[in-house]
Amino acid sequence: AQHQQYEQASQVKKILEGLNYLTQSSSIEGYLEEPNYLQNQNKLALQTLQEALKLPNLPERIECFDISNTGGQQAVGSLVVLTHGEIDKKWYRKFKIRLPNKPNDVGMMKEVIGRRLQHPEWPKPDLMIVDGGKGQLSGAWQVLSNSQWQVPIFGLAKRREWVIPLNGSTIKISHHSPALKLLQKIRDEAHRVAISFHRKLRAQAFVNSK
């Protein structure tokens, strides 16, 4: 990740997480004793997240948004979804940013949220997460508040993994909590999808410039 090799870093992370999970005796015992172990673990994570964020409903569908660009060029946005705590790729969406080619992460996030809201035929989320801090969250909320939707929305700051609510405070969820691990999972996936799409467009632009 330090060398911006995000796809390789993501693959290595998944392998390490899988090895760590499989070597936990409690997980193995859980599988042996209970066929629905994974589903129950996901439900526990969702319940823990609902409590931590004081959500009115269990967040059975969570949508996360991220932006990727290089100095405003080949800017893209991603939408990824967790359904019942599981990655749900059929609802992934990618957006080519239409704003002028200059750095503006807040404006880009506003555009992506606005374009998502243009699709009421897509299932409505119980929770929306934006990858970023107060700026991206504020921009997303400006768009969301002008719609008919009443959906809880939070930011997830990268540096300290703090959850940012609309009031500007911070919610510090334990790094051992299944709730934070769930948020990290969807945030990392949104980042992976966005940067992969951005790199694809950047490569195409390079070839076309030849």
C-alpha cells in the first residue's frame, strides 16, 4: 500500500485475514457446531453497528462511496454494497465524474451521491458511508438533504478509522469490534473498485495520447 500497489495489497490482506480467521479455534468450532455460523456473525456485526451508530433500523443494506483521481484527471466514483453483511457485487456501480478536470473531492462526492439518487429503482439503503472526513460527508449530506430520502449517512476517516457523524464529532469504535471490521470491509472494497476504474481510464488516456 505504501507503494500505491493497492490491488496487490488488497489481495495480500485478504489472504492474511483468511489465514488468521481459519487459525482461530473459536471460528473452527463455530463452523463445526453451527451451519449458519457466518450468517450469525454478520448479523452480530450489523447489530453491533446499529448500536454504535444509534441507527433506527438494522443496516441490512449498506452503501459506501469513494472517489479516485489524479489531480482531478480521469476522476471516478464507486458505489459498493453490503447486503446482510456480505459483499453484493451485483449492485456495484462505477461513475465517470463529469466535473471539470481539477481537484475537488467534495464536489465529486456530491456529484456521485446525486447520480445515485437518480436511481430510485435501486434498493434504498439503510445506511450510507462516504470514504472521507467532514468535507466529503458535508457535501454528500447537502445533496441527500435536498432529496426525499431520510437515510443515516456517516464518513469514515482513513487515518484513525473514526466514524464521522453529521454533527462533526467522532465515534470511536473499538478496533476489535465486528462493527468496525464491517465498515472497513466495505470502505476497502469501495476504494479498490474506485482506484481500479481510475487506473483503467488513466491507462486508456495514455494509450490514446500516443
